[in-house]
Amino acid sequence: MVHVGCHCGHFFKVPASQAGKACTCMRCGWAIRLIAPRLDEGAEEKAVCLLVSAGPADVGTQFYLAGPGPVSVGKSRERDLQLVDAKVSRLHCRLLRSEQGWRVEDADSTNGVWVNGARVETHELCHGDKLRIGDTELTCVTPTRTAQPANDAGLSSPVRVVEVKRKPAPAGGDVFDSEGLRRRGSGGQAAD
Ligand SMILES: [Zn+2]
């Protein structure tokens, strides 16, 4: 099971078998995609989130990285993480496992990999980093319940660093409860 923390503050588990497919947060209805090539079926781990915070497509989608990696990122359909963006190269970059979490590495892309406004060859991704690939901006969010300062409501939300201007369309796909069990009646409806 992979533990994911949605931007809305809802934590739940997604089975390893769901890797590569779309699913939906049962609380807020936003899209979640588990990107976990070569993830061991029995693995238990906390996924790191890359939330599409701006771009031509997929705004609001939360990509969750898990497994041993590496994760290929690019425009081509055969990439582990596909971005529909004209300025993204077919193979743009790779996300590699590191001791701390994940590291991004440019794969000789045309338009480069940018983190927090600076072009990088490689960079260790930290909570709150803004990763720009083509015209797509992804905000890195680490799903810890305790590492975050409490917000105004006294609740710890995993993605306080993210501002998404418009709410994305419902994602469809499966809905999983906090124990990773598939719920009936999926289709992107908020459960609250
Ligand atoms: Zn949510």
C-alpha cells in the first residue's frame, strides 16, 4: 500500500496495483495518479506528491511518486509520467530515488528543468519546491502529518504551499478509503 496525503488534508492508502491509473480523492474529488514503476506489490511507503499547480493541462492533478524508480517524465505516452505540454521534450527528465526522497535530473531536454526559477541539471526535491518542466509547474509536497505547521484552523494540511487558481475537473477513476479499499460509486464525486 502506498500512503498518500491529498492537498485537502485527507490521508489514505492506494494499492500498488493502482500504479499508472487515475483515481480520485474521496473527500475533495481531485485527481490522483500513482506513478510507481517497479513498485513491489507488498511495499508500504509514503509517496511524495508533485501537484500540477500551473500549466496547459492536468492542473490540480496530484502525481504521487513511489517505488524504487527511476521515473521517466516527458511528452511521449510511454513515459511513466506523461505531461501534455508542447514545450516538454519526449523524454524531458528523470526522477531518481535519493536518500532524502527524490531527485530530478535533466535528460538533455530542449527547454530545461527549472526549480524555483533557476535552471538545474540535477536537484534534490524538497517540500515546497516549484519544478517547472515546459509550461507545466509542479509543486513538490511531502506528505507528513507532523512536519507541517498548523494552519489557521488548527489542522495540519499536507499541501499548504500549493495554490491552484481553478479547481480541476472531476477525475473519475477509482476511489479508495483510508485503508486502501476500493469504494463503490466512484466517479469523482466528493464524499462529504
Ligand atoms: Zn482530497
